[in-house]
Amino acid sequence: MLRLKTLNMNEINRLLINICSDDLIRTKEYYMLLFDFTINFESDWFIHLISQKSKLELGIIQRSHDMVPEECNSTSDGSYLTIVVENVEDIYKLALEQKFAILKEPEDMFYGQRRLLLQDPNGVVLDISAPIKDFAF
């Protein structure tokens, strides 16, 4: 059984997701178009995006760069990125207009979220969710 630390807990100061990409520009434009990200830093191998309102961070890194751990160069299974927004339908309409890969159209889920599944240019599955107003279990 895993024992939880009670003393000297390691406090998380920052959480950053990095997406490995073969096309930094296309990936940057994808996330900036769908969400409120702006460029905080940009180089030829790494782009750091930050959301305007909530200051959430997303990194996009050139898959072939030496900084990418070798273990990350294979296809990842079993994980997906959830992004909670105000209105899933707005993202859905934009994804349709841009002909982005839509895995599942918006649907109401049993746990009180409306959910849309997309796939980004790198194959990352995105769970775009929004709370259903006045939902009660």
C-alpha cells in the first residue's frame, strides 16, 4: 500500500504539459485558434503558450529536439488532455469550420459535463468539456 507523506510534502509550483510536434507552427495555430492562448516564448524548437485569462500553460516542442526524452518519441496511448471551457459548442463550430479532426461530436455526459473529443495535429486526443448549467445528480 502506498503511504502518503504527511511531513515535508513537495508543493507543486507549476504544471506544464508539453506536446511533442513535427510541425510547431501548425500546432501553435491550432491551440491559439481554439483557445485563448497567446505566445509567451517562441523559438525554432519550443513554443510556450499561456492562456490570457487563467494563465494556464502549454508547451509545444519539436519532437526531434535533443531536449525531448527518447522515451517520448513513440506514440502515446492511454492519456488525453482535458480542457474545460465555457461553451463546447463554440469550439465545435470552429473545429468544423477549420476541418479539424473531430472524434466525437458534443454530447451530454452522465456526470454533468458536455463533452467534445478532438484530435490535434500531433494525434493528441483532446477532451473539450463544459459544465452543464443547472445539472443535478
